[in-house]
Amino acid sequence: MATIEIKNLTKSFGAAKVLHDLNLQVEEGEFVALVGPSGCGKSTLLRILAGLEEPTSGDILMDGAEVNDLNPKERNIAMVFQSYALYPHMTAGQNIGFNLRISGMKKAQIAEEVNKAADILDLKPLLDRKPSQLSGGQRQRVAMGRALVRNPAAFLFDEPLSNLDAKLRVQMRDEIKTLHTKVKTTSIYVTHDQIEAMTLADRIVIMKDGRIQQVGSPSELYTNPANRFVAGFIGSPAMNFLPAELTASGALKLSETAQIMLPAIPMDVVAGKVDAGIRPEHFTIDPTGTAPIKGEVISIEPTGAQNLIRVRIGAGVATVIDNALLPITAGEPVALNVALEKIKVYPPEES
């Protein structure tokens, strides 16, 4: 296992700067997810850590030693890619042990290492099968086994579940988490899926436009987002942003008929036009119709255990989670309560 430190890292492709002065410390045995929209620079950062790209400036340290000039093999890092990249003419066992074979390891030792990896990944019954005889999830486990037998100081995962269907992604998330629990190797995981990041990582790094927006545990990012971007990115369904007006006394006016008092006024927001950030689960529907926030139901999206209700409130539209499965239809008026202490207030987004 290794500690990994990124210091003042930048990367440019010609005149285009894609990473801006990044700083990050990953502790030994930690599982860190890099997450953000497409083009935010997360995969570029991972490739620099692996030695597949050179930084324009800045340093990468492993266990305190600079590794900028080391090639990928010398860094003792194993990567698991979105593409399984298995040799089709080899069995699963031969694919797992391939790197060991070309390094000159003896057959008996290779077999031992392959069997240990197969035990961890539940691949023992599949070792004699060719990739064409395996499912997508099984192929990805073989690719993980190929990385695991190298006994690396760190794992780098580059969107390894993107090729799988929704059910398999959930299963593989569990298997990756179980793998990390067993081997406890320092891991950095790139994904655009914030649910993947939330369920897998000890800490999450939120990126946008080549800059780190916030670093923290899943609960920290969800509860105390550093800015509007993080607030809107973390959480599913996403946070609602409703146009509102904030008075100097802390009254938040969502519409002509909906005004609520905030427990505290944010220090960095001035009175006037604002956007109120309210998560769907922080609304509750009042069947009596007496709650202070009045709206009109636009649509209902049943999901089985709950309904997602789209409600027009003043000039905005909010998603509301209805766990009670109330008999509501589109076009009806609806009254909502909200957890006042959960509301975030942001300056209006620039158009």
C-alpha cells in the first residue's frame, strides 16, 4: 500500500489547460473516488498518476518519493480500465497470470497467485473458460484479477463499470467494495456516476473544468456542499434550485403565496434575488393542504417504493419525493412542508 500526494499539478494540451493547480493527499489504504461531468479532467489526472501522461507542471509523490520521471511499471500501480482488454485466445486463468508469466515467474508460483486472486474474486469455477464464454461482469472480474496478482502499491480504476448494464453495475460495485475490504490497497476510482462514488469511496473528490471543487466523505459532501455545483451534483434525485427572494430578516419568498423564515441567513449571500437549494427528500406533502408552500402538481413518476412528484412553485419547478404514495394527480394543488434547517441559499446562477 502507498500514500499518494498530488502537489500543484497542471496539465495542458497545447494552449488548452485541462488541469489547474491540483493538490490532493490520498492516505495509505484509502479508497478515493474522482467524480465529475465529462471533460472535467478526472481521467487525465488518473493517466498522469499511472505514468501514461506527463504533467505540465507539479509533482506526484508515492510514499513521499517523487515519481514524475518513473515509467508506469516502475510506479507499481495497477490499472483497471473500462475496456476489459482480455486476450480472447487465453483462458481466464491465463489472462490473470499473463503479466506474471512475461515477468519470468515460475509456473507453480503463477498458479498459486492466480488461485489466490480467483478465491478473492470468486472466479475458481471460471478459470478454464475463454473470455467469449464469460459474462460482462465475469470479464471485468478477470481484468481485476489480472491487476490483483501484481500485488500493486495502488489500484487505479478508470470507469470500470461503464460497459455493464444497471443490474450488473450494482453487483460489481459490491464486489469492488468487498475486494477493497479484503486487500485494503490504496485505490483511486474515476467515475461520472455520483451514486458509484457515494457507495464505494471513503472520500470523494468533486471536479469541474479541471479544478477540484470539494474533497470529503460522502456524507460531508451531501450535508455541507461547498458550492452550488457540488450541491447539484451530489444526490439523486438532484437538489432543486428554486428562484426566490431573501429579505434582510431571513424571510425566503418562493412565490406570492409561499414565504418561510430561515433559521439563519448564510454569511455569503446578500438579501435580494437568490436560488433556494432544497433536496427532494426534504419536502413533505401535507394532505390537509395547510402547509405554507403551495404549488401545482405537474407530473407523477412512480418508482415502486415511492413517487417522484414534479411541482410548480412560483417561477420554479421542484421534484418532491412522496414515500406515502398519496393519491395525487397532475393538475392538482398541493401544499408542502420543508425542513427549514436543510435549505441552502445561493446567489442566482448567471445566465
